[in-house]
Amino acid sequence: MRTRPLAIILENDKMASGHDEFVLIRAEFTDGNVKRLCNATSSIPFLGENYEPCDLRGSIIRAGSQGEMPLLAISLDDTDLGISGYVRRLRGASGSVVTIYGVNTVNLAAADFEVVYEMQNAEIDDRSQIVIFNLGAPNIFEERFLLQRYFAARCGHPFRGVECTVIDPTASKVIGEDAATYLCLIPHTSSVRTRPVTGTSALWVNYWRKIASGGVNSWLPDTLYTPGTATCGHTLEECRVYGVSRRYGGYVGLSDTKVQIV
């Protein structure tokens, strides 16, 4: 189970990857309506859904000193979101399900962590236009982590990503507006949103990684860019072939026979 506070997890992920870590909140109300929010300045696509930018804050509430599970309160700026309407209509929205994801902009295909809460109630501050979600203890039976991060014989880093550092010579490389070289990570037809440096901040970093050199041509719109033909089975042996064994993301000290949580 999780042993570190949410804020520490986010800060550690930032230092480890060099890319922004965002919190996504998916609130499924008891009437079936769903609100998707993120603590970013622009919307973030995740698992086929779009998360709206929102000014949100979280704090831990401890009900007493008898070993109770900590509760979580999340404050949301409701100026443009209209969440207060759901809360009023549902009389506090008790029983709604709130899922909190931690995602890194370098890989929006999966969450770094995912925790499911049940809404105890929601409060409305009309004067400040703030809505507060009071969430109960996380459901430990639905709490999910990326178990491959604990495989002894499997690297959990995305191939070619910032943690991996492999540079495929067959991959597309371009010169960004800052005159730096960028390596393509995902096959795509370029647009202004995926342009290195000046594209949408939460989007272009999924398609490009900054590298030391190798770019010849400047980035162009409406152009097909590819990550190359190299492959990786995420094993230590392949890390050694690519010369990046120090970046191996597995846990060689664990047994090869099963997954272990550390």
C-alpha cells in the first residue's frame, strides 16, 4: 500500500523525470454525470477522456488520534465549472465516486498512480465560488499501481523516454524553435499543438524528447514523424545491448518468480 503522502510522490516524480506531473480528478456523481478536472493550465487528454483545467487544492483531515484512516478534502474553484449545481441537486453528492490519477506529461498512456475514494459529502462556498469534496478513506481493494514497476526482470520505463535515454538512429529528429534537437517518441502527423517548445505544454512533450544533437532539419507542420524501427523487450539484457543498463527500471534484487511489492 502507499506509504508516502501525495505531495511527496508528485515532487519525486518531477525530479525523476524532468517533466510535469499533474493530478487528474474524475468525479462520477450518483446520477451518472461525470466531471473530469486537472490541476493544469490547459486541458489534458487521458484514456480517451478530456480533463478540464481547474484550480484545485488538497489537504489531509485526521478525525482523531485513535488510528483512524486519514480523510482527504479537495477544494475546487467552481467559477466556470458549474459543479455546485450537481452538489445541490444531489444534496451533497454523498456516495459519488472520485478517482484521483497522477500522470506524467511524458507518458499519458497510463497513470503513475490511481486511488479511488467515496465521497462523504460536498460543501459549497457561494461567496468564494469554491466547492469542497470531502472524501473518505481510499478503497484499498480498488487501489491500483503499475505492478510492472516491481518486476525483477522487466524494465518499467517507456522505451526511448527520458528515463530510458535510448536514441534510435532511425527515428525522426528535428530542430525546435529553441535551436535544440528533439527525438520523435510517437508516430504522428505534426501540427502546431505538437510543435517542440511552443506547442500545447501538456501535449508536445508526449511526442518529442530533447537530445544533445543530431537534428538537421527544422520542425515542419503536416509532416509524418516516426520513432524509428528499434524495439525493446524491457529486459536487462537489452538494456546492456543499448548501453543503458544503468537506466534499467527493473528490480534485480527481487525474485524472478513473482511480483513483489517493495
